[in-house]
Amino acid sequence: TGALGYGGTIYSTFNNSGTVNIHGVGDGLTLTNGGSGNGAFNVTPGTTLFANGPALSMGILTLAGTLTGSSSVSVTNSYSQTGGTVNTTGSLSITQAVGNLALTQPITAGSLSINAPSGNLTVQDALVNSLGAMNVTAGGVIGVKATAAAANLQAAGMQTLNAAGISVQALSSGSGLSASITSSGGQNVTVGAGGIVLQGGGGTGNFAEINQTGASTQTITVNSG
């Protein structure tokens, strides 16, 4: 377990089996040669984890600050984002090994893989955006829900979703509180007995949609729903 209060740069490959706490507003940790291990990173408000160079993998990421850079980042066990942003040009893979996964803060990545094999995945009041392909799987329901801001699960490349069910729910009143699953590079959506529920709201622009734009193919399969 270690604390990095004033920032720094690590030029060698970083192997972590413990807990790294990044704290101190305006500071951060830069990893220029990637890293591996099943340890944890705790990025506190106002701090930044710069992931550059080769791939970076970790067991647990608790994020209240910023994750940025060009590395391929993989979280293999647990992900929590209570604040801050993710803005990376590399690929991002998130696995919530046990239970539900809630994404309530902005995420943008070069490509994006999200996996909650034993629970629900909920995107609430946030834009979760892939600049390329997006693969999302859940043992339960993939939910996109607007309660205080628009919610969007969005991809520029091929978007593949597989879950027991999908729920897309806009707010019942107000303005601009939509919920959507969108892609401009094709969609392949498969659900089980939970089926697909789209619930638009009153007010202005409170729509709910699963939308493929452009000329690419959209395929939606409902099994036993």
C-alpha cells in the first residue's frame, strides 16, 4: 500500500499487487511504460492517473479524479467512479466480477468493453462513449436511465450488447432528459427473457431509443422475451 501525494512519473513497467492512493489536488501519477497486477488504484478528487505507453491492467479502480492517456487500460475485478472523468484514446476494459455495475460519470475511450457477468449494468445521467467499437455484456439487465441529466451509451464503431434484458428510460418531465443507446457503426443487440423496454417521458426531448445511424446494419434479437 502506498500514497502518492505530490505526483510523479514512473518510466519502468509498474507492477502492483497492493493499493496505490493518488491524492493532492492538482497532482497525479504518470505511467509511461504501462503495468500489470491485481492491485488497486484509488484516484481521489482533483488528481489524475496518466496511463501512457503499453497496456496497464489492475484489479480495482476507484475513481473520483481523472483517468487519461493513450494506454490500453484493463480493470479486471471491480470499478467504481464517484466523480471525475475518463478520457482516453486507448482501449478501456471494465469487468465487475461480482454484483452490479453503475456508471454515473462521463467515460470516453478509444474502444470500450464493459462486463458485469453476475449483475446489472446501469448507465445513469452520463455519457458513456466509445470512439470505436463497444462490447457490453451483463448477466442481468443493461439499463440506461435519465434522472437528472441525459443518459447515453454511445459508440462510433460496432456496438455489441448482450444481456438478460435492456431497459431505456427517459425522465417523465422536464426538458432534454433523454435516454439512448446509439451507434454510427452498426449494432448487434441480443437479449433474453427480460426483453427490451423503452420508456419515453413527457416534457421536451425526453425520448428513449435504441438507434443505429448511418448505413450500417442494426440487428436486434430477443430470445424467450
